[in-house]
Amino acid sequence: MAVVDVVNVAGDVVSQAELNDEIFNVPVKKSVLHQVVTAQLAAKRAGSASVKRRSDVRGSRHKLYRQKGTGRARKGDIKSPVLRGGGVIFGPDPRDFSKKVLKKVRKLALKMALSSKVQEEQLVVVDKIDLDEIKTKVFAGIMADLNTEKALIVTAEKDERLELSSRNVPGVKVLQAQGMNVYDILKYPKLVLLQPVLEGIEGRLG
């Protein structure tokens, strides 16, 4: 198993932790990562764009005037698509953009994303981050000491002080372990894991 240094909020090494090779040392395939990330982004699309068809527009169904003898172009009812206020013929309908990805593929992609951070030496394991109060300045100082100005921070459980302190810091996101996903891991340059999260990851992906 690979070994990673565990640091404190000051950036000093306090211990070491072992990383499971089945999770943190998996061959990375861009095609698998692309498939999962594409599915994640597609699932976020609202797909709620819609127009009113001819049958949805309010108005009379009677012909506006007789077919012949007026010298004008022939017309149907007031809901005709060629008239202002009429129905739309080729507009969008509500649709579902989500793509189905096998569970084992999603699981494999998450392992690959974690492995890529280890291979690129962009994984930081912190023993704990305890904030006495909600203070953005204190949090920014911790991130500077860890040399992780832009990072995804994964916590074992909800930490309201940490989440609120980091909210106004650009390039930083705090996420609970159960919400960890491929897109966010790849999006941020560095991945910061609190030490208790490692056990949760092994239980989830092992």
C-alpha cells in the first residue's frame, strides 16, 4: 500500500496513513472519466424549456374569413403559427437529458479520480480542521498554510463552521464524504481529505 503524510492545519506532518491500492492506485482511463462526468453534467440540465403548440394557445377555432373572394391570402383560425400570438410549431418540449451509467462504472470512475490526485501529488490529508468560530480570515489562513488555495475539502460529517467560513473563498468547496463525486474531484486542482474520511472511502469503494 502507498503511504501519505497526514498534516495538521499548520502544514506540519503529524503522522502517516496507508492508502488502499484498490482505490488510490487504479489505472486512469480518460474515456471512463469522460463518460461519468458527461452523465453528471447532463443530469444537472433542467430540460424544462417548452412552448405552446397550436392546441395550447387560447383563441377561437373559427376561420377568420372566407377562403375566396376577398383578395387576401387564405387564413385559418387565430391560433395559426403564422400569426402573432399563435402556436409554435418547432419549439422545444420538456425533456430528460440524463444518461444511464452502470453503477460499477461510476464506482470505477470515482476510484480513477482519486488515483489521479495521488499520481499527480495533489492529495492532501489533514488530521482535523477545528474552527472555534465562523471566520473566513482564519479559514483562508489555514488554506494558505496548507498551500491549497483552490481545493475540494471532503469532511466525514457536516461541519457548519467550516462550510460557512469557506463560503466566500473563491475556488474552494466543502463537501461531505457521501456527496463526493468524480466531477468535483477533477474540477478542483487539489483534493483535501480529513483523515476520518479515508475509512469512509474504503468502506464505500473497497
